[in-house]
Amino acid sequence: MNFTHEKQQFLKKPDKSSIHGIDKDILALVKKINSKSEYYTTSSCSGRIILMKETGKKQEKVFLFKSHSKIKLEQLKNALNSALKSYKGMVYLKLEPCIMHIACKDFASAIKLTNIARNSGWKKSGIISRKNIVEMLSTEYLACPVADKGKIIVDNNYLKILLDESNKKLNQTKQKIKQLEKSISKNEP
């Protein structure tokens, strides 16, 4: 199967993500990449703030709260208190950065995309398979336990510091999305 046919088949498939669509903050970048004959996105996330059970697995059941936008302290506290009514294990507050996986037509196009990403501040970008899949991962990240045994284990001040930092890092990852979109546009033939 040639790359163009493979791309058409893949992009026709129903979205399997938990939100059943592309995050609005990354939609323009995904469309830009998918408009190129040598690329198509296989997965993406614009970054998110989450409360997560400690399981080591990325399954929807481990998420106690998830937001792809900045949140307020009251939202976080309400979500945490609600989660602790039914879950008594360790709970982490995490900020996960933007991540994308892009299928590339050939090795040369994968190298070109990796270089564009790295020059746009996406330092954790590279080819991750022999099928010329490029993973682009922004560097903003935060993870901290905030509850255990059904109780919040950090005080209000520290929870606010963690949330402020998470919101700041989420904003940084959204800015990198915009920068990458501009960089891809600049590198058009």
C-alpha cells in the first residue's frame, strides 16, 4: 500500500480518543500537518491537567479529572473532593504536555519534521519506529501526589502553587503548538 492510500485510509477511521475528537487548541496544527502530502497525524493531545489514580497504566478509568484548559483552584478542589468519595488510593496532580505522533512518507520527511519541531522548542522529538513515525513531545511536565488514603495530603497553599505552575506550563505548551504551526508554514515549498 502506498503512503497516500495509507494516509487516506487512516484519516477515514473513527476517532478512538476519550473525547472523540481533536483538542481545539491543536486542531489548526493537526490540519496543517494533515494538509501536507508527506505527513499525517496518528494521535495528538494539546496538553492537560489531570487528577490520576496511581496505577502505572494510561486507561480512561485512571483519570479522576481531566482538563485541556487552565483551571481554577476551586475546580481542582471540587474535583479532588469528589474523587476522594469513591477512591482511597494515591492521587497525583499532573500536567502533561502536548504530544503528537505523525506518520511520515519517508525517512527524509521524518528528519525534516523532527528538525522543524526541535527548532521550534520541541526538544523531545524524534523518529520512534522504522515506519518513520515521529513523536513530538513538549517538555513541560509536572507530577505530584496530592491525596492518599482518601485524604488530601497537601495544604491549600501548596495545592495553589502546584496548580499555578500547572496552568503556567499548560500555557507554555499551547504557545509551542502555535510556534510549531508557524514553523511548519514557513517551511513550505
